[in-house]
Amino acid sequence: MTTRVLPLGFRLLVLQSLMTLLTVAAAPRVLPEGKVPNDSRLEPLKDLDGYFPFTPPSSKAEWEKRADRVRRQILISQGLWPMPTKTPLNAVIRGKTDRGEYTVEKVYFESAPGFFVTGNLYRPKNVSGKVPGVMFAHGHWADARLTESTPAELRNEIANGEERFEQGGRSRFQSMCVQLARMGCVVWQWDMLGNSDSQQLSMQLVHNFARQRPEMNTVGNWGLFSPQAEAHLESAMGLQTWNSIRSLDFLLSLPEIDPNRIAITGASGGGTQTMLLAAIDPRVTLSFPAVMVSTAMQGGCTCENASLLRVDTGNIEFAGLFAPKPQGMTCANDWTKEMSTKGFPELKQLYKLLGAPDNVMLKRGEHFPHNYNAVSRSAFYTWLNHHFNLGEKEPVIERDYEPLKREELTVWDDQHPAPKAADPEFERQLLRWFHQDAEKQLATEQETPERFRKTYGGALDIILDGGLGEAGEVDWSETEKTERDAWNEAKGLLRNKTYREELPAIFCVPKNPNGKTVLWLSGEGKSALYGPDGSLQPQVTKLIKSGATVIGVDLLYQGEFLADGKPLTHTRTVKNPREAGAYTFGYNHALFVHRVHDVLSAVSYVKSKHSTTRNLVVVGLDGAGPWVAAARAQCGEAIDLAVIDTKGFRFGKLLDLRDPNFLPGGAKYGDLPALLALGAPGRTYVRGETDEGLGLAQQEYKALHATSNLMQFTGEANEIGSAALESITAEGGN
């Protein structure tokens, strides 16, 4: 890497010209005064109550490619890329109750150091050989595993056909486990966070979070739902998904379990957990998410939403990731009531494409309320019986039983005391453990360029929504051309027809172009090309006179996107008033991503359709440096030279979810230094970074034998602009 310091006299001369960049005039408008671009991104944001259809692929190859990407998106959103270290479970199994045909035991284990998963283990008696294992995620019912319905509730349920027995019907959660054990299955029923015996993180925090907590919103030692947690992809949903994975580890650790017959089921929020685990863990062989799979509402709880999770996808596609393995589901008189005509036919088509049309089933129940009733449970038993060859008469019907009392199910007592409940310091400690574990694992992924690009690049590809190949089809629509002395100034719109987006832009094209094009990007938008008097900046004029085309663009929410002309200070949020970032960023790209996409749209047009361009320089100054760094990381050699002033920016220092540069996951994978490193081996001028900040980039450039392509500037801000200008205008400089 080269550190360059320009001669003092030249530096002072350039500084004088660059100082005018600090005060800019409005660039000539492309659109009439008061009109904003016709851009789809100005429409209302999508939220969990939107419409999430699934379009089946046309071929197996197309689906395999898509499924791999969506599965990676889930893993990244849940904080599982790379997978956290699986520490010893230290499982405690105790307090066995013998019920003749089956036994019930109390269990707790550590999914991470000091983080306990609690539940009950039901085992059949008088069986030989390996037996199936079933995981039962209970969903959003208060104290689900430990409580019973009131007599009035049960009476109504029996009258409506939801339950059959006055005795066993008191607990639908035990009913499922008892029947499965009677069928010869080992059943693990565990608690959601904040439910029943799992109180280290409270119900209020995990499921009812509403307002940001200033004491948890810090650059270090942060808590759940804070900007820092989101920037590192740590979430309540991710913790529950991790507990599901470790629950499967626990189940498979039992010697009697047949690893080829592993099922998971659950209703409502338990259905969400079922879908997620089945989608990402190949050890699951049968899935049955109840009253959750839908093209409508995707899951209303904070524990069912995570940043990045459902951007451009949804629950139908998540269910599709399990194909062609056996999968059943139910609907009810809730958001799933249209499933038979919206969603399920498409899943059926996918299963048919994959050669298993009979491996997907919907048990309709639109006349039932939102629950896992006896009719739905019977559908699951019958589906399980058929695919696991359990030998029961079909349809499988429950028999009555005597439910266990709370004290017979709870895992904690005086000899096995519960850990401290709702402890803020434990919350911080837990997130710190996951953060430090991820840092250790990611450090090993820097050992070779191949591993670095697979892990870091694979994550940032999801976070930044793809590269140049996904930029879309972009055309130029010219609205006005003005002839100048040595160039033509063209105003118009860069139109991305694929995504229905418009970017106001100005092309300054010399009358004798030399094949070089400079995309000059700034925090001010295209106004940065102009000085206070409305004329082009001296540097821009010099570039044009040297033969280079210079382009200025208003990216999303810059310049002509702003009806009031005021710079954007806070991004939009969805209508949900709860201050959990996942409600917005779980369904919509961050503004940072949109701006990077806009850079790629401009690059795509210039490189493929601008006839005079042979070499492209992209300049990112005055706040645009991070966007250019990200774009360079995503489009590689399409940019021949990147000029980036980072100003020391770090995603990990932002403490506002509505900051225009906030990016979910932005801090986890090496922050801005990793973006610079992913630009290797492309030519890059960088200012605003210390030697330490450029260490990772140095390492990657060196590994790719391109150390001379990375140039660092440590002096005044004007130096990077002047050096870039010198390089661009020099003979053969680009």
C-alpha cells in the first residue's frame, strides 16, 4: 500500500479550489419545481400485514439457486452466519413421572454458557429399537407448558368441536405430547423465551418490547433491540431460533432417537419456529407448522421478526425451503384463512416440480379459531403416522388422559434453583458472548481470500441486496441538453425499468471525449458539481476539459427527491409504533442499501450503454464514501478506479435506528474496513482511515498480489480529490 503526500504548493492551490465545495449551489433541476421522481421507493413501506405471494420456479435448477440464497438470508438474519459455537449442553434430566404407557421428565440445558432452555421430555415405555423424535414449539399462549384451560374455556372448546375430553382437554400442550408418546415417539416440549420456566429474558422484553432503552443503546455492552444489536444481527428471534437448534442437538443426544425420523411442529409463534428450523437445519425430516403459513400477516410478535428476514420473501417461501420432505400445515379463521387458494397451490406446484406432490398437505380449519385444537392435532398425528410408519390406525384419534399439575412439570425447585429473572446484566452478557464468539469465528474466515469472500462477501451480498447483476435494466431519458464551450450538459433521468426507479442526473460530456467517465457522488447529490454561482466546480471543469465525462446523480432522498429541499436526517418507519427495528428492516431495505443500489444502477448504465465510456471512475466524497465502498465491493472490476473518503465512518458507532446510514448487520462483518477489503484487487484511493482501519484491506490486496492498487491518504481532505484528479487527467492514468 502506498501513502502519498503531495507537494505543499500544489496542495495549497488545490485546497483553494476545493474549499468552494463546502458551499454548493443547487444543481440545475431535471424535473419541474416541486415535482419528485416517479420512484416506487417513495411509496409506503411494506410491513408484516402486507401481501407475500410466492411464485414457483420454472425449473429445479432455478429453485436450487433461489433456495440457497433465501436460506442464507434466514441464517444471516438470525445471527447464524457463521453458526455460533456449540458449547456443552450440560443437560439435567430429572424428576421422572411414570404414567404407565409413558414417562415425563423435567429438563434444562444451556444453549449458550449460562443461557438455559427449559422443558419436558415425554418418552414411550415398552418400545424396542430406535424411535422417532418430535419437537413441539408451543407458541404464544401464556405459561403454555404449565397451565390449564379454565372450566368455562374448556366447555366452550368442547361445544365448538375444538376439544374432546373434559379431563385431557384441559391442556392442549400436554395432549399433543401424551398422544405422541403413546404412538412410540420421544417428545421434547420446550419454553419460548419469557414463557413458563424460561424467565432469564422477560415476556415484556422478548414479546412486548415497545420503546428503546437509552441505557441499553451504547456502542459497547448493548442490549436487545438497540441499534448496536441490530447492526450485529442479535435479536430475540435469533435467540429463539438458536434454542431450537440446540433443542434438536439435545434430542439427538438421546441414545434411543432415530436420526432419520425427526419431526417438528408448533402453532402460531410455534409455527414460525417450526418453519425456520425446518428451513435451515437439514436434520429435520418432517415439518408441520400450524396456523402460521400464509401470504398475509407474517408474525406480529417481536420474537417473530428480525432485520433482513423477510425482505423480498415471506413465510410461503420459507415453508417451500423444506420441499420435497413431508410437510403438513393447518389454517384457521385468522390470517391463514385464504391459504387453500393463496399460497398452498403454489407450494403444491413446487412439490410437484421436485417430484413429491403428495408430500405436502393442508388441513383446512377456517371454522376454528387460531389454535392447535384436537382436529388439527389429529391431522398431525395421522401425517406423522403415515410418513414415519408408526402403524397406528388412521385417522389417528387421541385418547383421554390425566394432565400433570404445574409442580409436576416445572423444572425449578429448591434443589435446582431458577436463574435470576429479567436481569439486564445477563442480557448484556449474553449478547456479548454471541458477539465475541462471532468475532473469533469471523477472524478465521480472513485466512484466505476464498474464505473471506465466501463468508464476508456472502453475508454482505444479502445485506446489500446483491451486486451489479441484480441492479436491473437502466436507461437514460434526456429532458434537456445545453451546449457549452467545450462540452454538452445533458439533464435527464436514469430510469431503472426493472424496479421502477428514477434518478435525476446531469451528464457533462466533452465534445472530444477520451473514454473516461467520472461518476462524482457526494452527500449533496448532483449539486456537488456546482459552485455558489451556479457554475461547475473548477475540478469538474478541469476533468471535462481533459476529455472525461462527468456525471452527477441524486440518489434516493437527495436533491430532487426532497420536496422541501431539506437534507434527510431521519429515515421512515412502518406504521407499527413499537420501536423495534425489525418491523421496518425485516421487510424493507435500509436507505443505505437503496443508495448503494442507485450507485450500481448508474454504474450499470455507464458501463453497458454509455457509448463513449471505456473506463469508469467513481468518486465518493463528503459523506458518499461508504456508499461507494459498498458499491465497489459489490461490483468489482466494473469500477476501474474508486476514490473514497470514508471520514472514519463506522456502522458500529451509530446509535439511532433512523440514521440515514444505519445498516442492519453492517457492523458484524468487519464494518466499513471489510467493504474496502472486498474491493480488492481494484484500484482504490482511500482517505479517512488509519493504518489499523486499512489493515484488512491491505491483507486482501496483498493476498491478491495487488498492493500497489490500494493508495492511502493521511493528510488534508483535499488531497484525495487532487490526487484522483491528477490520476484521472494524466495520460494513461486510468
